[in-house]
Amino acid sequence: MIISSDLEMCKAKFEELIGKRIVCKTNGGRKRIITYIGTVEHCYPNVFTILCKNEEGKQSIVSFSYIDVLTRTVRVGIMPEKSQEEVAV
């Protein structure tokens, strides 16, 4: 059971990550893991959005719910500061 205080804490942590690069891994079915690398764009009441850029330079926005993070359906990792600078250069 998810407690509302856990949900509020999760939202607050993602609000601190706005503008930072993160990695999200989710189950794509049939032993396939989908990895998204991007910048946290917005935090809404039930979801947060990530601006991702693929190899061809196209941008896409992906959204995940905080519940998915709390139930570990989506795994989130923060990119180190050095790699953020290297990507920006």
C-alpha cells in the first residue's frame, strides 16, 4: 500500500530534479528493457515529463507517473554532473 506522504515526498524529489538529466528504465515486455535518457521538464500533480533526444537529434517527451516510480515499475537514476557537462559541450 502506498502512503500519501510517500507520494508527496516522491513529487518533491522530482521537483528538485527539474532541469537535470536522468535515466529511466522501464519494462517493454518480453524481456525487453526500454531506457530513456533526458532532462526532467515538468512535474504535474500525477506525472512528470522527460525531454529525450534520440540519435537522429529528434526530441520527444515521455511521461511517467509517480506511482510507477514508487512501485518500481520505472527505475530512475540521476546522471552524474560530469556527464551532464560533457553532453552540453
